[in-house]
Amino acid sequence: MSLNTKKRSLLLPIAHTINLNLGCAGLGFILSLTGVALLDLVDIYGSNVGAVSHLMTTRCIGALVGSLVGGRLFDKYNLQLLLILSVVIMSGSFRLGAFDTGSQVRLINIWPVNNGPVLQIFHFSFGFGSLMAPLLAQPFLSSVANERTPEDPSTSPAGNVLNSTSTDSTESKIEYAFLIVTIYIAVIAVCMVILYIVDNTKDVQKQESNQKARTDIALSIDDIRFARIFLTLTGIYVFVYVAMECSYGHMLTTFGVKSDLHMTKSSAAYLTQTFFLTFTLARVLAAAIALKVTPFGMLLASNLILVGTFAVLASWGSSSSLLLWIGTAVSGLGQASIYGAVVSFCVEYIVLTNAYMSLIIVMSGTGAMLAPLLVGQFIDEFPMVLMYTCFVSALIMALLLILVHLLTRNRKKLCNEMANATCVQEHGTMLVHSKE
């Protein structure tokens, strides 16, 4: 193999990984920006938080359908080309779910061994996009709601007009924030097209041979019942986790404004930024920890942090500003590694095909739909519903983790089966050789 070929075989997987991570950051931008801009959208549409929060429900339904359809298409057609299409029309929720499904399986195909850190970096990219969204939105937010006094509970457009006569107010220009995100996603789409032109000849063969190697190994385990039970438990776990993450990330700004603390909209946006800051930085740390700690160990530590944190916030989150800020930071730390650790944990015991991954993403999307249904409908009148929902979710996750541990404690890991084979990439083709 020539030196140029060696460089190409090393650089192309890295380039593909970077593109997927940048696309995942775009996902974070889109999803987080909606939560930060929620109160401005309420003013723009002259509605209330409960009604506008159904935008998130609609988006989640589209992502859910996209995950199901994408899981089937990705197994039959060129995965790289379909991912490009997903990014091109990412503004539609249908492709949000499809991109999330295909990109994670593609990363596993690109890095079939020791992919835990790679998946953690992928989810770090989502956190980075979510972190930057409040910073991006803050200059474009209106200041009308910020200046309301705690004694003035009005939320109607007429109330806004009356308040604005006695304060220096600015109109919302949040559409510019959404425009910036759209331009960013367009640039990522162009980069992916360029990389596809450079490296598209053997992508299908590489994908098929890599998946076949993993499937052949999995067939030796021959326990469909275990795979179904395992996927059911982990799917429910992801469902509850995403419901908690989306509820907290999307509704935190609204909670800060509506709670007894009566934070300004700008301060509440910075509170959300604090959550995504620790969420993002902890994912960088998680990528390093994943080299030494098992996925189950990371999940166990995260669950302990979340149960303790939300127990405190459920008690004093609406009365102590200090505890709210500290609890928000710690909850970001606790939630950071969960999604990546769950995917890595699944890879240890089952072959994670596009179809299987789509089921996990569907559970994720269904959980995200609960944020406006469980929290958005009641947060106007009862802000503490957010903290109670997150605390109960953390308890359910802890119970599910115990059940998964009981299921897998005597189970041989799939990676131990794979230890009998060495995966080698030669000119973009995955070959499996027995060590015997």
C-alpha cells in the first residue's frame, strides 16, 4: 500500500466523522433554539406557552416518522448519499430523525472497534450546538417580557402593549437567529456533497461488508429473545431520559421567568446556557472517560447524580436562585454521557443495525414529544411541574438501569465474541480474519 493510499484511508474516515459531528451540532442548534425562543414565539403568535409548545410536538412526530423510514432506507441504499439528503432538508423534522439514525450507525461502521469515544464526541457536538443556541438567540430576543413586574401576570398581547408603554422595550428579531442556523446547515450540506464526490466509489461495499461481518458474529449468539428484551428496556430508558432532557432544556428558560424567582428573560436564557455549557463540557470529559470506564459504569454514575440533583431542585428549585443555578449545572453534568453510553452499551450486546437504531431514535423522539405535553401545558400556572417531572423521570431511569443490569450480568458481551476476529480496512473494504 502506497503512502498516499495510507494517508487517504486515514483522512477520509476522519473527514466523514467531522462532517457528521458538524451536522449533529446543527441538530443541537435547531432543537435548543426553539426552547430559548419559546416566549418570543408566544408573543409573535399572540398565543400562550401551552399552545406554542405544540410546535415541539409536531417536530417530534416528524422526527419519529423520519427515524422509522430512514432506518429502512439506510439499510437498502447508499447511506452517505441519504445522509447528505437529510442535511439538505434538515429544516424539515422528518429528516431530523433520519439523520440522527443514519449518522450513528455510520459512525459505528466507520469505527467498528472501540467506538465509545467516537459516539461520545458525536453527542458532544449536539451539546455544543445546544450550548451556542442561547448565545445566538440572546441578542435577538425581545425585552418586553423581561420588564414585567412579578405582580403583573398578564400574558396577552394587550398586556404586552400596556407594559411596553412604561418600559424601554425592543421587538423580537428571533427570525434572524433561525436564518443564521439555516445558513450553517447549508454550509454543512455543501461540505458533505464535496466529500461524497471525493469518496463515493466504495462506500456501499464498505458499508455492506462491515455490517455483514458484525451480523455473522452476532448470529453465533443466536438469542433473538434476549435482543428483543434488551432493546425494549434500553428503548424505554432512552424514552424516559429524552423526555427529561427535552423538558429541562426546552422549558428551563420559561421556568426561570414564571417561577417565584421571576428571572428576566435574558437571565433565564443564560441559565439555559449554563445547563448546555456543563452538558457540552461533560461530553468532552465523557469521551476520555469512555476509554477506561464501561458504558454501564457511566450510566450508573449519571443516574446517581440525576436522582440527587433533581431531589434538591424539586424541593428548593423555585425558592433558591443559588440552588437553581448549581442544580442546573450539575444536571447538565449528569445528563451529558447518557445517550452516547446507551448506544455504546447496546453495541456491546447486540448488532446495532439501522433498523435497530431507528427503534431507539423512535423512542427518543416519542420521549421528546412529552416535554410540551407533560410540562408545557402546565408551566404557566404551575412552574414546579418541570422539577417534579424530572425527578420522577430520574427515579424511573434508575429502576430501568437495575433491570438492564439483571438481564445482562451473566451475558457474554458481543465485543468478546468479536475478539476472535480482527477487522482490517483495505482500500475501503472491511475484511474479517480469524485469529485461529
